[in-house]
Amino acid sequence: MLAMLCLVAVLGTVQQPVEIQLASGGKSDYAIVIAQNASPSQRRAAEELQRFLQQMTDAQLPIVTDDPASLSQVRKAIALGDNRLLRESGVPVDWKALGDEGFAIIPQPPHLFIVGSPKRGTMYGVYSFLEDGLGCRWYSSKVSFVPRKRNLTIKISPRTEVPAFEYREPYFTDAWDKDWAARNRVNGTFPRLDESTGGKVSYGPFVHTFYALVPPDQYAKDHPEYYSLVKGVRDTQRGQLCLTNPDVLRIATETVKRWIREMPQATIFSVSQNDWTNPCECENCRRVVEEEGSQSGPILRFVNALAEEIEKEYPDKLIDTLAYWYTEDPPKYVRPRRNVRVRLAPIGACFAHPFGTCQQNMKQFQNLQAWARITDQLYIWHYTTNFAHYLMPFPNFDELERSLAIYRDNGVKGVFYQGNYSPGGGGEFNELRAWVLAKLMWNPDRHFWTLVDDFLQGYYGKAAPYIRRYIDLIHQPVREGKTDSEDRRAHVHIFDPPTAPYLRPELLEQAQKLFDSAEKAVRNEPEVLARVQHARLWVEYAQLAQRIGKWQVVGDQYVVGRDPETLRLRDTVLEKIRRFGITNVEEWSPVQKFIDRISAQDKQSYPVVTLQNGALRVDIVPALGGRIVRILPAGKGRNILTDAGSTPEAPADGGYEEYATREYRSIGWRDVFTVKMASPTQVLLELKLPSGLEILRTVSLIGDSAMLVVESTYRNSGQSPLKVSPRSHPEFACGEGARYTWRSVAGARGEQVVADFGYMELRQENLPDGEVVLQTRGMPTLRLRFPREEVEQVYLNWHAPAHRANIELFLPEKELKPGESVRLRWEMVVQ
């Protein structure tokens, strides 16, 4: 591999470490030499070397060019890049091996040569010399360390380094800082790098570009065939492209050519699926899927054809696409062209453990290996935060320790590590992860925990030992519990709730005590104390999230917890969010929504209607979409539905909800129903909408049995036709070992284990024959039954880390004339 190559047999007798005195008593005999035609990044390198040596030693080394007159005045030089002094010294350099970013540091007394390409290689060599040779550190855009040594003598050996990856991007807000990115040798598209830093690997449109390639607002009306056929309908809102349509290929190719003309500085252009599912099901697309054995087949054939056309006019440009979500499995036959980069995004993996070491990331590891067998130009989109809770502990350090070496060993060429990228940053260990990842992206063989300790010492000072113990503490649940026969370790996923098994309340309490000691250690250092207090916020947020989202039925009201400790945590978290300028606590929602939500929750309450017989208790909140929030089997005390979480939608979250169309959380989701009739075992709810749509929903308990029946009638009471496609959405709570079973209308037995997160769309011959069973260890068995002739699709949707498993029913779309109605009915037996 091309990481940390040693320079051998090219320097004659100068192979042993050479001692160089760079400064004595604040003065230096050395000058910095650059070529007269030095590039902007080489000039920057000279100025940075001059600046940091002066900060270290008080000596200001002059910067001179390599013209003969200037060189005649130089006795000792630190010579940068290709220049006259290098050539006259006869030092051989393999420029081709160094490429654009590699460098060699060559002591040749009395001179020191730092050589690399004029693009970024020389600049990176200077930063390596300052960091690895002289002890400088740039931990974040605001925190750095430059040692003070008025007398500076070093021993230096010749060495050559070439980065392990051609593309290196730690995607954190602070890592976008131009100086930080250049000094830590990352070259991704989002840092504010420019000509003075040698540019970067610049994307045109970055990702999810299908609708940008063939815009629906331009083509959908006249050419719906350009877009994916889904369940017999061309989806121009949340679909993909029809990738076997030659006109789609022609239009997309012309769009990419236009992008190249408009963004000539970009080196790579994304031709990639939208950020949802719904691939095309037309006959031609399905045939390709069947031939290739994967949904990646149509995409890669399409991208290859486009890339071939682009190469004819722009041979230096690359085309990027995704292997993500429904396209993560590689194809059987088609192979990426040489100008195509496939970005594998293992979104469903466990990120607690190195790939290939636990069952919850084994599939992703196997996909990595399979893609590596068909291309040596693979890129990776890796995830390294909780996108639903940026501030919550995310114990993934054991996985980070080995992931880049695994990628390097499988031939990966580029890496993008997505973290908390919101404008205010502030997520859990953002700066630590960005800095350590930058080092490992350059050389994956560096020792992970040595780097972590280096950062902690430089960033947290005297509090570092306590922060290190906190890191070990929060990783305990993901490390403990593995034997030869079973693996009971906690696993980590990117949308885990605050109730995730690794966020044990007792560990969070222990963490608070460690932060007491950490704050005490730096109480007289205000800047460092603020950093420690910021780190403590991550524990406080987790504790608050575990408490504030606990909506519960109290008497006849649906309310959230309001105890004094919860209110204290709330006030602490809100104060720190404001103080540290945090703009998002989750990926897609501004922080003000979170602030408003938790500030208002202690004032909110909703009336509850309760049904009860000898077997079940059912609690319904009419004002939240007629939501069933709780189903309690007699004597069990545990809700078989999920509870409302600390999400932007809470309290209209969890439990059972229903929609008038197949779109998620569409009409009826949180509209206010009224109670038309109620008895101890039955309630009739009504919703009248301005469109003329009326929904009548009956929720019933049958006798004293453990059977619940829900029946909704959707009626058009207006004057114009209305389209409806009712959808049920129950979120059932599940535990370890959960699985679905069913028998299809064709007589085949079906089974799906609830592991990781995923979904299954069961329709046509795969449609269950009127019943789906959900079994889970330590909980009641649920039998959900429905009239099969009325249901078009059963949608199984699960998220094991959140202990959730859905069984959703989709009715076919129907246009209701005035006075017409359609029924959605299901029943559930709890055993």
C-alpha cells in the first residue's frame, strides 16, 4: 500500500538520523528556499514554516527564491519543492511515485529538503515536518499547540510519505476551516480550500442527483415515462429515474456536460439515486435487476454508459454514484468503468464494532469485500454520529480504530466520514473525531488510542485523564458480553433513541461524577473549563432525552414527565445550547424547534379515552390523530406499542396512527378527532375535513377476550371526487429475538428476523394470507389479521435498535365519488 513509504537507497551514505540545529538563542542560520515559479501552495508552505518556527524559537527565517544571486547568500537552507538548490545538490527524487500529495523529507547537510509536487505535496511535507518532527498540533480551528524552544536541535531521518487514500474528507463543521484542513492534510470538497492550499477533490453536485439530472418540473408533465414506475404509477415526486429509458440517458448526459462547463474546477460529478427508495419497476428495469441480481445493476449500467460519453470530451473528469440502501448489494456482471467511482454507504451497519466482527455489520462487510472484488476504485461514505441526536454519546471508537485499515486493505481509494455538519457544530466529540480521522485517513497504521490521548491532552489539559475514563466508561456496554457461543454486546446505529441499551442510566450517573472531577481539575482555566462543560453537555442531553420524552397516561390525561430533576436538566441543557452556539441537535431540524418543544411540554396535556376488559386496556388520544398510545395486556404492565419519543413530532409519535393516503404521516396523522360515542369497550371517533373527507374510526375490545378491532371508514361527503389510499401504521414494541411469520396467498411460508433495520413490501403472490404474526422473547405474541381481498400490500418495517417492528396495511388507491366510502379494518389478538 502507498501509506508511509520509506525512502531507501537514493541518498548515498546519508541514511542515519542527522542532527540539525535550527535555532539557538532565538536566532537561526537557516533560510527557507523556494523556486522563483513556486506554486501558491508552496508559497503558503514557506510562510507557514516561517510563522511557526518564529512562534517556536523567536527566530524569523528569511524566505528567498532560488535565483543565483539569492542562493549565493544562503549557507543553510530548508529548501521546499523542486528548485535550483535541490537539483544542484544531486538529490534524486521519484516525482512520479510521490504523485500530487506525497512528499519526501531529505536531510542533506547543511541543507534540509522537503520535496513534493507544486499542487499539495510540498505543503503537506512542511506540515508533516512541523507536526511529526517539531511537535506542532492543530486540534481544531480554535485550539492548537506550538511548543516553545528558543534552542531547537532535531535529529531527522529521511522519509517519504504518500497518503493511503486519494480522497479524504472528515465531514464535520469545524473540519471545513481552511487552515485546519490544509494543516491536517485533508482534501475533501467541503473544506474552504482554495488555490493557496492547492485546491481539493471538488465535487460538482455532491449526491442524490437524479432529479437534478432530469428535473420533474421540466419533464414530468409531458414525459412521465422518464421516472420510476412504482406499483403501476409513474412516481415523479418521490421516485427515481427509469434507467433503461434511452432519452433519460441522453438528457442526464447533457446535464452532466453542462455541469462540467459551469464548474470547470470540479473533478468528480455525482450521478446518484435520490435519498429514498421507489426504484423503477418497468419491464426493462426489472429485467436488468433480475439479470444482475441487485438494484445496483440498472444504476451501474446507466452510470457506465453516461461515463463513457463524458470521457470522450472530458477524459480527466470522474463520475460518482452510490451503493446505498436498496443498491448496496453489488451486481453480478456489470463492472464500473475506470472513470467511475462507486461510493459504498453502509447505512444499516452496527458502528460499535469493527466491520466483520459482529452480526449486525457482517452483511455490510461482505458487501465491501464483494465490491472490492469488482473494482479497485471504490469510495466509502461512512457514518460517525447519531443523526437523530447529535449531542448524545455515540460509542464508536472501537470501530473507528480499525475501519480505515479495513478499507485500505480492501482497496478503497476515497473516504468520506459523515459526522455532525450543522452550522453550529457542537456534537459529541466532533473535533476529536475529525482530528483523529484526518491522521488515519493519511496513514491507517497509526495507533488510534495514542492519537486519542494526544488530542485529549492538548484539548482538555489537566481534565484529560477524566475524559479518557469517561470514554472507556461509555464504551463498556459495546465491549462486554461476547463469548465464543453468543454475542450480547450492545450495538450502535445512526438513529438510535435515547433508550438505546448502551445508554444505561447508571453509566450516565457515573459519567457525571467523572465530569465533576474534570471540571475541578481545570476550574482556574476558563477556556479549557468551557470545553469540559461542553463535553458534559453530551451526558446531560442523554439524561434529559431519556426523561423529557416520557409521555404517559396519568388519569384521563396524556402528559410528559415534570419532576424537578427533569426540569433542572432541561434548564442546564438549554443554557449550554445557547452558550455554545449549537444550531441543531438532529440532522434536519433547527435547534429552536427542540427548544420550543421541550420548553412547552410541561404545559401540554391531551384527554385520553380508555377502553378496558378483562384481558386488555387500550388508551386513545383523539386530539392526536385518534392515536392509540397504549395497549396493556392484563397483569403485564408493559405497553405492546412504542411510546412517544423525544422527537420533533412528539407527542404525535409512536403507538398506532393512520393515514388517508399511502404517504407517511399524511392526512389524518395528527388531526383532531372528536368522540361521537364511548363505552367501556368501544369508542367511535370522527374527523371532518374541509376537503369533504370524513373519517369514522371505531376502536373495539371484543367481549373479555384479548382481541382489539380497529375499523376506519373514509367517506367523501363533499361535492368533488377525492382520491384516498388508506394506510395503517402500528409501531409495535419488540425485544431480542423478534421475528415476523406469515403464509402467503400462494401458500409459501414467510419469515423475517427483526435485526438491524429494514423493510419488506409484500404484495401480489407474496401478500400474506390474512395474518402476520410477530413474536418476541419475553413479550406477548401478536396476531394481526385483515381481510386479504381488501389489502394491496403489507409493509413490514423494523428498527431493532429502537425495539420497533411495524405491520402496516396499504389499501389500493381509489377515487371516491361524492357519497362513496372505503373501509380499512384490522384486528389483533394478543397471546
